[in-house]
Amino acid sequence: MPRKVKIQTAGLDREAIRYNENAGDSAVEDFIGPERYAPDGDRLFINTREGLREVRDGDWIIRGVNNEPYPFSPERFDKRFKIIT
């Protein structure tokens, strides 16, 4: 089951969760909220401020400054954020 972590960027603490397509989606749905959760068959999309974004296995989903979800590839996540818990 994915676990929620605290992350930090530019001095701001945020929360993130890593998507694992084999672990089920309930933790992800709880994290981002049902109104932003948009599964489509075996693919997962989340409703961001910019519209629907696909989430792939291993991607991180962060909560933005206004609590909005955004997916990040592991490579982009590692370059931008630091896990603090």
C-alpha cells in the first residue's frame, strides 16, 4: 500500500504519495479526493488545475500550495523534492 510522505521544496513542506498500480487505488483516491480521481479502465488520471493528467506506475502525486494534486515522474520528483519523513 502506498504511504504518504512529507516532502520539501524551496522551504515549503508538502505531502506526496507514490502511485503503485499493483497496490490498488484507494490510498491515492483518499489522498487526492474523489472529485479529482478519474480512473479510465486500467489507466489513472487526476484532475489538476490544468485539466486531466495521466499518472503512471511509480509516479509521485504531490499536493500543491493550494492543496491541488500534481503528478511527477520519479526523475522530476527526485530533482525537485526532498523527502523529510
